[in-house]
Amino acid sequence: MKAAPPLNTAPTRPALNADQSQLLQPLLAQHKDQPGGLLPLLHAVQDAMGYIPSEAVPEIAQAMNLSRAEVHGVITYYHHFRSSPPGKHVIQVCQAEACKACGGDALMAQAELALGCTSHNTRADGAVTLEPVYCLGLCASSPAIQINERVHARVSAGKLQRLLQETLEATP
Ligand code: FES
């Protein structure tokens, strides 16, 4: 049987690993005195790590002179921010107005079926994360998707199938 922890021991917070900490510190230094710096900082953290680890929230809150709840609230408010590591490939299907009017919903449904992964989730094997995105700046050429850092416009069902297949085949 597992021994109970001593009653007077404060629970220890899970910490960032050394690599994550090394990435985070310069970003905190860069944004901590910037007015309205929380959003740029969160973007920078996600760009650097692929997501915003929950272990980073206390450090971000302290640097920005905010409560952890405030930082957590911003992370969960914006669809863009992830709280868990993404898969090897990130596939985003635009669900904003112009793309929806041109078949964005059907593309998302097709992607879910083809990838075996529902929107907002990472497939069990870690190969892909499927996400909605709200405008990729290609409204005049909708519907649009983004695969990793590359955007694709005027995506038909056939084009989506080909792009997804090429992406999955690129998975080692
Ligand atoms: S609405 Fe989809 S790219 Fe703008």
C-alpha cells in the first residue's frame, strides 16, 4: 500500500522540463514589460513549444502580474491556443463565414472521416491534430485549409483527399 504524504507538506507543482524552461525564460523577459503583452507572449510560447503547457501558466502569470486564472481564461477563450502537444501534422480547416458558405463544414466532416480524428483532437497515434480555424485570410479563394504552416485555397473534396493522403504518407 502507498504511504500517505505527510500532512504538513505543500503539494509540489509539476515543473516545466529543462528545454521548455529554456525556451520560456527569454520570452517572459521579452514580453513582461510590454503593455498588453499577454497575447503576444502566449503566441510566442505556442510558436516555440507547439502548445502552452499548464506548468508554464504560473510563470506567465507572475511575469505579467496577472492571476493564474486570468492567464488560463485567456488560453481557453481563444481557439488558437493549445493546452496539450499537437500531433506531428496540424491540419486546420477554416470554419469562418466565407469558407462555411463554400463548403467548410463538409470539408471538416470529410477530414474527420479520412483522418479518423474529430475536430479539436489529436489522433491516438499522434500523427495528426485536426482543428477548426477562423479565417486564414483567403476568403476570396475559399474554402481554405492549412496543413502545418502551408495554406491551401479553393479546396475541393478531391483536393482535400489528395492533400491529406500526401500528409499522412509523409509520416514516418
Ligand atoms: S473565412 Fe476562411 S479564409 Fe477567411
